[in-house]
Amino acid sequence: MILLLISLFIFLFGRLFYLQVVEAKFLQEKAEEQWTRDLPINAERGVIYDRNGIALAVSYTTYDIFVRHSNVEDEESVAKLLASKLGLNYDAVLSKVSNAKVSESLIKMQVESSVAKELKNSKLSGIYYSENTKRYYPYGDFLTQVLGYTTIDNIGQSGLELYYDKFLQGIDGYSKIQSDIRGTELYNTLDSYIPSVAGNNLILTIDYQIQLLCEQAAVRIMQEQKPTSAQIIVMDPNTGEILAMTSKPSFDLNSPPRNDVATLLAESKNLSIVDVYEPGSTFKILTTAAALEEKKTTLEDRFYDPGYRIVDGQKIKCWKHIGHGSQSMVDGLNNSCNSVFIDLALRLGLDKMYEYFEKFGFGTSTNVDFAGESGGILMDKDLVKKVDLARMGFGQAIAVTPLQQIRAISSVVNGGILYQPYFVKEISSNSGNYKKEFSSVAVRRTVSEDTSNKMRYMIEQVIKKANAIESFIPGYRVGGKTGTTELMSTTGKTGEHIASFVGTFPADKPEYVILVVVDRPTSGHYYGSIVATPYAKTVFEGIIKYKNIQPTEDLDRDLKLMEKNIQMPNLVGKSLSQAVGIIKNLGLQYELEGEGGKVLAQYPAPTEMLYKNGIVVLTT
């Protein structure tokens, strides 16, 4: 009996030791769960600022509304109040309020402070409030695809909100009160409050004022050119900082079209980073740079263009079907002559061409701090035919993202260094305990300083020599190149085009590079000089005004060039050769749509006044 009693007491003491020492922490937590009720205090999400401290994404306090059945005295009155103030269905609310099987029911999240105050003033028992935060974008439809948006639970869902979510999210807090077994609050008992910790803030490379200029220009493109989409990027070529990036169509970040998933996904997509296109004639800048670097051409090199080249038995036409005749390398870029760039691509050869694709960063991602980036599309080198190589020389048979294209061209004009593009300059906490700064990352050299100097000169000549009025800014040195690519399908040409323009400013030592891409304009014209270039010009003019940049050239001389003193003649019905002769005699330029020998339509209309060297479009 003694041994039995000793054994029993050893077991009981062992059990007590296990419960009170070994399992003490676990059981204490379980007990607290049973005799307390806690409400979460959601952390405030970090603020996103532009480079100058302008808040682009902020958070403000809202309230989540809960009901505890055990504390409700008048179920119908509570349900009626909540339904009317929160815009909810009365029967659905009543079912939650009267549900005795659940100690606590969530009625609605992120209720505005003013509404929560009205509920509190009602003095009805059983309604409880938990602090929450709601994301707010002060400028609405602005930087939509770059900033992105969050879920109702303040979790990043797209854009920078998604990419930097772990930094922007804070640490949630909570408040606790003691209750009886039915969940009824016990007054005059101990409670606890653990405050939340706000998330870190982001400072972007984006400049609000330059972004605003791009947003306005993109909206005008959509209204005037009626394309499928329009994209504009402005980059600092000397650092890789993205100063502005916009894509239209877009939406107000404060009210994403969540009820239309197809629209939400399409308009959330940052086309400049995740979509690819054939760059067309803007790519000729890169072909020229590679050929100069490899000493396959010089600025004085001569080319003859009869209007086409025959490669692998295929006739590849220049945009000017009657040909440019004899021209220098500088003239070839100025005239955007396909024949010249076919020659350069063939001189470089397949291995060298692909070597420069790699140098310029095509076929791989740029490692920009953004989710979902595309690396572009390159043909398998082993499958490339001579005719494919020829087309690559003038920007066809290769697909790149707009970000890849502007980055590569930036390297050509900045002295030859390819930089990694980036959006975020700094991450920091409100308390000052955490700070992480980001600076430019030089990836590799693409061309020499000498080649870069020559390219800056040539790109400026495209604007200066032709007096291209669409991008010409009196008193300032601007460089630029247009691009127009006809889209292809499995059955051949579609008749749809992508128009683009890349510009540099100041041309002699660029601080800003802009790329405008207009996808499938339907206003009647598709040339980059008409549907893309004028909008880049307005952005550059806005930057000049914003930064108070003073003229460096003869302003009076340049202003005279801006005088509209040439009256557009009526060319409809004339032969192409007659029309071209008249245009040249008037000091105008022309572009052709069609391959016929008779003019069927013209732009601008007869009697309209034009600048010297203005562009006339002839449809034959």
C-alpha cells in the first residue's frame, strides 16, 4: 500500500510539474485566448514619395466594425443602424448580429472615420471598432502601373506596392480585454494595448513634375491618335534613374476596376517593362553605333540606295520606294534609309550582331526593381538567315521592351556605359532606425567614348540638318530619331503600325532621354514623326520650363525657322514624281503611304500653312 501511494504521488507530482513548468507557457496562452478578446490594430503602410518629397501613396486611419452577440441588447436596432450607415443588406447584417454560435462577427472593413463616429454616437451596445488603414493615392490616375495598388488587407498586389511589399508593410498591434465564458466583456478588469509599427517609406527616382508632363502627353496621344496604347519613358542616361514612366489606358488607383478582371489585368500591366515590340527605325541608332565601334563604317562612308536591297533572293524595300540615291553615313541615319542599315548589319555579320545584342542587354532582363519583367525575344542564332540579319539592322526580326530600348540608347549617348535602371532611391523608417540607399549600377561598356561622341553628333543632325520641326525647340540642342514598324501576322502584313520616337536633351551632353511608343494609331496616320515626336517635344519643352534651362543657341535665328510661311498646295491627282518635285521646291519633306504612282490623298490639307522642312504625307 505504501509503495502504491508513493507511486501515485510521484505520478501526480510529475503531472503537476509537466503542466505547471513544461507546458506552462502554452497553457497560459490557451487560457488567455479563452478569457480575453482581442482586436487587431493594423500597421500603417509606408509612404511612397517622389524624388522631391511629394507623397504619391499614403495611408490614413479607418475602422473595421465588429459585433459581439453576447453584448448586444437590441439586435434589430443594431442591425438596422449598421445596414443603413454602412450600406449593407439588413437581413445579412441581422443574421450576423443574432448569431449566438459566434462570439465575434466582422461586419465591414475600412469604414471611414466619420461613419465610425456616427456609429459610436448611437450608444448601442455590442458594436466594436478596430483601427485599420486604407491606401490612398493623392493623384488618382497617375503613375498607375508603376505604383500599383493593394488588396483591402493592405497587401501589395501590383507595381512597386507588390515588389517592395515586405518593406512597406509594418508590424500589426492589438488591444485585449477580459471576458467571461460567453464572451461578455468584464469591466474594471485588466486589459492590454500593443501599438502597431508603421512600415518603411520609399523615395523614388520618379520626378512628379516630369511624370505629370508625360501623363498629360500620353492622354493627348490617346485622344488625338486613338491608339491601342501609348507609353512614355524619361530616363537619366548617366545613372539609369527612371524619371517618368506612363502607360495608357490606365485607371484611378483609388478605385481599381476589380469587378472587371480582364480590364484590371490589362490596365495594371506596365507595358514598358513586360511587353515587347519591334523597335523599327529607332534601333538604327544601335546598328550605327556597333558598326562605328567595329570600324565597319565612318561618318564619311558613302552608300547608294535605289529604294531596295536584295538579300537571299528577297527584295527588302526602303520606306522611300524611289530611293535616296547616293548619301553619306550621316545622311543615311538622317534619311532613315533601310538600305544603309541592311549593309551595316551584313558588314557586322551574325556573330558580331549578336555580340552587340548581348552588350546592349537584349534577350535578358534589365534587373529593374519591378516584378514581371520581360527579357525580350531574340531568334535562335543558329536559325537566323541572312535576310533575317538584314532586317535586324533596321529594327525588325527582334523584339525588345521599351525599357530595354531606352536603356541601350542611353548607353550610346552617355559615353558608352550601360546602367541598370531603377525606381527606388531610398528606403527608410519613420523612427530613423533603418535606412537603405540605392545608387546607380554600371553594368558594362557598350561602345567607346569616341563612338558615343560621334553618335551624339549624328542624332543631333537628324533634328538639326532636316530642321525637323516636330522635335525642334528654338534655342536648344535636341537629338532624336523616329521609328515606324508595320505589324506582321502569320499571313503577312496587317496594315497596323507601331510608331515611336527617341529623343535626347541636351543633344551634346544628354541629361534626359525620352522614348514614346504609340501602338496601332487609328487617327489616319502612323508615322513616328507625326504620331509620336510632337508629344516628346512637349515633354522636353515642359522640362526646360520646369528646370529653368536657358537657351544655348541663337534664339532669334531659330524662331525664324518656326514661322509658318509655306502654303500647302493641292497635290491630289498628280503623279508621284510631280508631287515630289513640288514639295522639294517648296523646301518641304515628304513621307509615302502606298506604292502607287498617283497621289490619292495628302496631309496636311491644301492651303494649310507649314514650316520650312515640314513633313507632308502622300498616299498613293
